[in-house]
Amino acid sequence: MKTKEFAWPAIGLVAVAFSLWLLYKELRGISLDDVIDSLNAIPYSHWGLAAGSAVIAYMALAGYDRIALLHLGKRLPWSFIALCSFTTYALSHNIGASVFSGAVVRYRAYTSRGLSGGEVGLLVAFCSFTFLLGALLLGGAVLLFEPELMARYFPDLPIGGPIAMGAIMLLVVALYIFGSVMGFKPRRIGRFPLAYPRFSVVLQQLAMGPIELIGAAAIIYFALPEVGNPGFMVVLGIFLASFSVALLSHAPGGLGVLEVLFLTGLPDINQADVLAALVVFRMFYLLIPFALSLVVILLFERAQFLNWAKRKAEASVLAARSSRQRPPPGP
């Protein structure tokens, strides 16, 4: 048990150390003043667009949870779902090992609304799959329309490689849709039935996954300068690659991973400008949501404590009334 508890944090620390070493090699010629100048050069309108993109991304993340609950046949208030999802992703994106850290937050929140531990586990898995589905759909489209993107990381890769990879990714998505249309029978994993999502649920997955990823990538796109900017499709492709690698590495906040892959993938843009765009991304997508999520958790735990104290007081009153009404023992 102890090995499992320390495995993912250890992997994340190794990933951070390796990424920071690579990042150090990339940043030796860039000063902090250069990055600050690049931040000051971002137009106010683009700051607003980047902030709006972050809001859209987190609204779509709340859609992940709502779709999962719809699949499970559970109805909860939208406000509760949005707060739970926001807190979950704000914490897990910063802490790393997002599936596990997110599961802890969701378990605490959703069991308070009547879901079982098994249902929360299925919800977490369903949300992760919605993200994967969106990444496959967008990644496949990007590779088909911008196959030269892979040459930024693998210069000797033939052009047919990315095209074939993109086609395979889209084929996987098509097979998933086909399974939903055909209505495959549910299976059981242990005591829990695993039902294939209804087509209406799959359609919502195919919408929410891409919307979240597009919103997150747009934060960086709007913070980049126009000079040397390769366009949103390329920025989206680099974001998909870097964000996926960051999640797989379990590095807290993808520290170092995002920077290395973006600096490598955008060689035609001033490197200080790229770093400034990533600072904006971290601020709107990671740091501000993280700070707000801590406030949400404190308020939630306070409400849970007050409810517990109220129930305990009511139980004490009922016990006292019961003892007073009990007839005295006979002689």
C-alpha cells in the first residue's frame, strides 16, 4: 500500500526534475526582464480574451461531470456540479496525478449527495474518458489538416506518418460512436454494471471534450504575439501534445513539461514571448482557479461540520427527551 501511495508523487518529481533540466538548457539566454516586457506587450483585449477562454474551459469541465451523472442516471443541482468540478480540476491540475487527486475530491463531494463509492469511481473514469475522446478527436483533426506539425519535434518523420496517426485516432472515435449507435449490451466489472453510453450522451461528450481543450489552448493563443504566430490550429496541436504529456508525467501543473514542448514547437516566436504566454496560461488556468478552489473547500467543509454539529445536537435533544419520558423502574 505504501508503495502505491508514493509511486505517483515520485514519478511526478522525476518528471519535474527532468523537465526543469531541459528547460534550463532552453532558457539560458532569456532574462526575467525579457519575459516581463513580453507580458507588458500583451494587449488588454487579449488579456480579456484569454480570461474568457479560461472561463469557457472550466464551464466545459463542469460539463464532463454533468454528462457522467447523466450517464449514471443521477440528477444533482447544476450549481453543485459546477463547484465540485471546478474544485476537482483546479486542485488536480496543480497537484498532479489528476485521476487520483480528482477522485478524492469527487468522493468527498458526491458521497455527501448520496452517490456510492463505486458510482463515484465510474464517474471519475467517465470524465477521464471524455477528455481522452476530445483529445483523440481534436488530435486526429489537427494531424490531418496540419501534418507538418510533427516535423517540429521529429524532423525526419515522413509526412504520411502524422496523416496515418490522425486517421487512426479518428477511427477510434468513429468506432466508439458506432458502438453507441448499435447499443451494445452492458457488461459487469465486479458488482458494478458497465453500460455503453447512449448516443445522446456520446454526442455531448464529443462536444464538451473539444470545447474544453480549445478553450484552454486559446488562453495561450491569445497571449502569443502576432509576429511568427503559426495560427490557432498549430498552437492547439502543440497544446494537445504538451498537455497530454504533462498529464501522463503526473508532474504538478505540468511544471517544465509545457514549457519545454512549447519552446521546441514554436521556434519562430521570440522565446520570451512564448514563456509569457505560458505564464498567462498558468495564471488563468492553474493559479487563480487553485486559489479559488481552496476557498470553496473551506466553505464546503464548514457547511459539513455545521450540519454534523446540528445533527449531533438534535440527537442529544431526542435522547434527553426519551430518557425523561421513560417510566421510572418499578419497586
